[in-house]
Amino acid sequence: IESIGHRGPDSRGRVSEQVNGRLVELGHTRLSILDLSSLGNQPMLSEDSNVVIVFNGEIYNFKELKAQYLSDLQFSSNTDTEVVLKMYFLFGEDFVNYLNGDFSIGILDKRKGKFLLIRDRCGVKPLYIYSSQKEIVFASEIKSIIKIIGRPEVNKEMINPYFTYKYVPGEHTLFRGILRVLPAHIYIIDIASSNIAKKRYWSPQSNEKPSSDLYGLVETAVNQRLVADVPIGNFLSGGVDSSIIASFLKNRDDIIHYCARKDEGDIRAEGTTSDYAYANSLAKQWGLNFKELAINSESANPELIKKTIYYGDDLIADGSQIPSYLITRE
């Protein structure tokens, strides 16, 4: 938990349970977004303490789920975490089909002697797993697993794909035995036997008719992501995607739009263009609350390279990691 404290600086929690002769330990570091009180801390237990959840992510339709399916139940917090917990009680494993959001979820169900690991449809939120005859370990970052199992071997078969694609695709990582939980999957772990069953709950090949209201869909998606009890910022590069998002936020003076501004000498040396000029033009035209962050080649110093690799964890050869880190820090 200490090794991933940067993911959740607001509180830390831990639960230890003996289930079917096995020790199950759950830990959580919280980044408070909804209901900043201690009532939203995790691991979160059900009223009868038989189900425990650890959850990373955002459920964008949690208020709708609460009103439609859980209106007759008592809630102790105003978090989406508690809604997820109660939806599991109501629908079992099928609850995930009702969620609109990005999430990695761990659920201990002592009644059934099972532990569930669930990752969102497109794998937005990170989730890793390691299993051996001795133990099963999961975490949001690889470094947390390494703290438990010790130094792993390099997965040499994945070095060629890494240099080909600039990341390791699929479920494998550069660390032998440490795998990504697959997107749109539920991993059902039988605690007594340690057997892991994988079940896919969603596929992009859908029979649903496509919506013709693209504008309405994007507007709804943006508005759903504005639900928070903390300030919200926006990355604005001046490109098509971030500009579309910014266009729906024109009337929100409280939202700051951040853009990295490259040094002119670096732009000439690289033979590239600057995102800043486009972002600044839009900000002036729309009256956005705009903040630029000056970056230059000196930002790519050894200290920052090490820091972004440490936080990035699962190595990605992406040159924008340092400016992304600097903007996020701001």
C-alpha cells in the first residue's frame, strides 16, 4: 500500500479476513472525489460485513442507478463505491452490465467463498494480477505486486513486441508472471482452491443500433464526468478531441484548461508545431479560464525521466509522458 500511496494520498485502509482456510488481505489508498468524508473510505464493508469492496474509478451513472434500483435502501455515504457494493448485492456478477464508467474493482464475497476482480470495458483503469501455488496478488500498479513477491524475472519474449509497438500489448507485461487483468472481464477466484475462472462480460461487437445523435452523446459524456466534490481541470491541446470537450465547457469559469507551451527553440530544432497556438486561440475566442505551462528540452532531465517511469510503472515509450506529468502536477 505504501508503494502506491501517490495514487491515493487522502486515506489508507486495510482489511484482513480468514475465508475457507485462506488469508485474504485487502488494502486501499484513497483519492477522494465524491463524498470527501471518512464515510467514503475503503475497503468498504456491507452492512452484514460479508462482502468487502476495493474500487478505483468513477461510475458516471451512479445517481441514476441509486434512484432506479436502490431507492428503498439506506446509504451511509454519497459515494459511487457504496452504490457499486449494493448493486452487487442486488444483481450478483451481472451488476457490472449496469455500470457506465471506468473502473477496476475487487469484491470479496465471504458467503460464496469467492473473490472477484473486474476491469472496465476498455481497460482504462489499470489492474494487474500475479498467481502462484502459494498466493494470488492483485494491484493497481506492478510495483505493489513486486513488493510482495520479490524481484521478478524479465519476460524476454515481450521485449521484441515492446520495441515494435512501444508498449507490451495484450495481457502480458515485461515482468514474467505479472499479467494485466483483461478489459471487459470478470476474474472469479475460488478462495479455497485458488482456481481462477475468466468471464468476458462485454464485447465491442454489439447488435445495438448506432445512435445518430453524436453531439448529444458527447455532451452527455462530458457532463457526466463533471460530477465531483473537488475542482476539475481539462487538458486542452488545441487538437480536435480536446477542443470538442472544451466546447462544452465554455460557460464553466471554474474549470481551468491547461496547455503545455514548448520553447520556440525546441520547436525549430524538432521541426514540429506547437499545440499552444491553437489552444490559446480557442481560449481567447471562447473566454476560457486558460493556463499555460512552459516546458522545454531541459524538462527531460534524468530526475523527471526516472519519476515518470516510476509512476508509469508498466513501461510505455511515449515522449509525451513528461509534459503530461507536469500538466497533471499543476
